[in-house]
Amino acid sequence: MATEPTIAILNTRAVDACVDSAARRREAFADYWALTKPEVNFLILVTTFAGFYLASTLEPGGSRT
């Protein structure tokens, strides 16, 4: 039959290995993303810019304008 080779390919572990590999890559990416802690880094960025803004409003002598 014409469909026998296709069925034989689908019954091998090669297809499962590709699916498992893709799932492992997604899990690894999710783990690396969690390690970067994007929420904490965003808060650090906001407070840094707030500090720069407040510092830019001071005169060189230290008094506010």
C-alpha cells in the first residue's frame, strides 16, 4: 500500500524525539527567562531612572531649584 511507509515513519521514535526536543527547548527557555527575573529588573530600572531624574533637578551645590 502507498501509506505503509508513512505509517512506518510515524511509528518510529524519531517523531517522538523531535517533540521531546522541542518541549525540552521550551522548558529550558522558560527556566532561563525565570532566572533573569524580569519583574525585579523592571523595578530596578524604574527606581534608577527616578533617581537620575531627582538628581538632575538638583543644582551643583546640592539645593533644589
